[in-house]
Amino acid sequence: MQSTARRFTTNVREALHDDKLQVALARFPDGFPVKRRLAAERLPEFDALRDDAKAIKDHVLEHLDYYLERFEAKVTERGGRVHWCTDADEARQRLVALCREAGATIVTKAKSMIGEEIGVNECLEEAGFTPVETDLGEYIIQLRREPPSHIIAPAVHLSKDQVAAAFRAAHTDLPDDRPLSEPQEMLDEARAVLRRAFLASSVGITGANMLVAETGSIVLVTNEGNADLTQTIPPVQIVIASIEKIVPTLEDAATILRVLARSATGQDLSVYTTFTTGPRRPGDLDGPEQFHVILLDNGRTRMLGSEFREMLRCIRCGACINHCPVYGAIGGHAYGWVYSGPMGAVLIPNLIGEDEAKDLPNASTLCGRCEEVCPMRIPLPRMLRQLRDRQFEAGQTPAMFRFGLRWWARLARWPALYRLATGSGVRVLGRLGRRKGRFRTMPFAGGWTGARDLPAPQGRTFQQWWTAEKGLRQ
């Protein structure tokens, strides 16, 4: 996928002025975040499971080479093939070669973020194949020639009218006057169109939520069942997965599954959770005749040896995105690449370069909600600060920002003067904002007030409040 992360500030302005996008984003806080909280409350051992899941992934990252080699041996033992690819170009070349060997024309594809990362659809189209996304959200954005705006809800930014318009533009063989005002009508139409693609495809491409070293299995988690059709109907299945998706055992996979769906969509378990091991065996009623796994590095080994190693624990649940106030204001496309939200602000600079994505580490309030809800306890705020520190040391931050920090540091060296300055500022702002209790606009604070109000101070600085509280406790 072509990156526009370098245009982040422009993307943000466009997103903030997109009325339809803002309507869609306004509905977001009442969805996944609420469902996640309720799902966690229903499971008393949820936090203990998070600790177990974190420990599993930490262990894997310590012994990644061993478990990857064990996975390859088990896949081979069961009649499959593993293809090791260093980068996106190598993975695309291998994918096209496998499709040509299969004599494919139509290729069905289940939702896969690693597929988005390496541009699977674009490379297949250039090679003369017809890729068809089978996840409903991915199918919609494929028709619109858009990237996903969310890793688990790719079309969350769209309205019903926009989806209906995309269907009318693409499905020209259907009557113009057919009703498409209700979700069920659009769903029925998509099902009929995709059914033809399933039956005509020679190759099915899936990702993998996990790879199990113990058995050579892949784990797929969906709510639509499209991934099961993608991997069982065509004679050839190609799995594309990044190397950190490995887990040691089936029991470890079950532990992670218990936090995955709850963190992602607020479900106790996704509708379809499928374990697939190799190609069809004699006597099997369905399944592919060939089973290929493309194992892709694409920058993961570099991260493994860096201070961003813990990011490789990510299981792509989207919880950090769902709870991020910045994502809630600008949506996913503003980030300019496959991933978005706090996890994207860390992953994108690491995978495509800090120069290309230098604004993303600053696309965070550092409120800490992302780390609080992450099922793998990834310290996202800390890593965002590390990226900011590197930018500051390299002189990549704006001159005005460095100037402001320099003067703040000088003022902070004089505690009495600092307290006088901040106390005076709080009192002035408190008086100016006492009538409405907030500021909708403020000089030098447009970056804040452009998307939200700034609460008026209540009369005391934090230090004054803390001193008073400490005195009461003593």
C-alpha cells in the first residue's frame, strides 16, 4: 500500500472537515469500547489472562527462531510448504508465482492486514489476476478503491448511502431500481455476488491470527465465515503471515483467543474460530489440495532487536484504536498507511521509516487509555515518547516547539518563578472562562481547540492542589 503518512497534517485537516466522516466517528464511542468493558466485566480472570497472554508472547519473542523452524517442520510434515520472505517485494513475487502455478484467474481473499501491508490486491491486478475481497467491509472499500480505516472494521467510516452507491456503481448487471436502503438488502446482494466469486476461484488467500508451532496449524478468527469459504473451496490456499504471529502450543492459542475477541469486538468468542492444519487429507470432505504459508519479516527482525520489541506482542485486536481520542477525531485514513491509532503511530515509523511518518508519534494525547485496554499490555505511551525523544534529539521537531520547551525548561529551574507564572496564568484563564467553563478557541492553542473545547481552570494549579491535599493527609 502506498503511504501518505508524510501528508499527515493535511490528512488531518481534510478529516476534520469531512462531515460524513465526523458523523460516523461520533457513533464510535458507543460501540466497541462499551462492549469491551462489559465483556471484561463478565470474565473475572480477564486481567490474569492478559498477564498469561503477555508472558506467552514474551517467551515466543525470546525464542522466535526455534518456534518458526518448528512451525515449518510441522507444516511440511503435514503436506504443506513454507516460503520465507524478507520483504514485501519478495512476498509479492512469491504470491504471484504461486497463483500462476495454480492457473488462477479469480483469487478470493479473506481480510488480512499483512495483505494490506504488502499491497496484495494491487500486485495481483498488475499480474493479470482478479482479486476479490470476501470480508464485507473489505469488499466495500475494494469497490471504492480505498484502504481500510480500521483494522477490524475496515468500512466503519462509511454511511449506508455511500455503501449503496458503491454497490450500484459496481453491480451494473442488477436492476437500477432495486432497493438498497437497508443493511439486509445490501448484505443479500453482497452475498450473492461473492458466492459466484467463491465458486470460480482457483486460489484462496488468507492471513492468520496465529500460527501454532506445535501442530503447524493456522488460526483464523472472523464473524462472517468468509475466511472458511476462502480456504476450503479453492484447490490452493495461500496463507500470508508475519513472523511474530507464532505461538508455541494449541493451549497458548486458546489463552490468547480468550482475550482477543473480548478486546476487539466485545464478544466472548468470535462467531468463527477455525484451526486449519495443512492441505486436504484422504477422506476429508473439503479443503485445499495445496497449502502454502508465506512467512514475512518485512522489518520485524529489526524491531526484535530494538526498544520497540514489545510492539511485536500486538495481536491486532484494535482495542487501542477503539479507545484513542485522536483516532476518534480524525479516523484511520489520516494516518496514511495500513495501521492507525496508537499501534499505527508506533508500527508505521518502524516499518516504513521515521522520516516518512515523523508526525505520527505526536498524534497522541498520551492519556494512557491504549495501554490500559491492550490485552497484551504493550506500553504504547512509552514507545511514543521514545519516538518523540529520537525526533527531538535529531532536530526533527518544529523550531517553535523546541523554542517553547527550551523556555519551559529554563522557567522550571526556578521553582518560585515557575509557581508564580503558572499560578497567574491559571487565575487569568479561570476568570476569562468562568462564565462558560470552557474555551472553544484560544490563541496559540488551535491544535487543541480545533477538535475539542479546552476546560477553564478551576482556580488552582496542580501543584497548589497537591500541596493542599498532602497537608490534609499529614
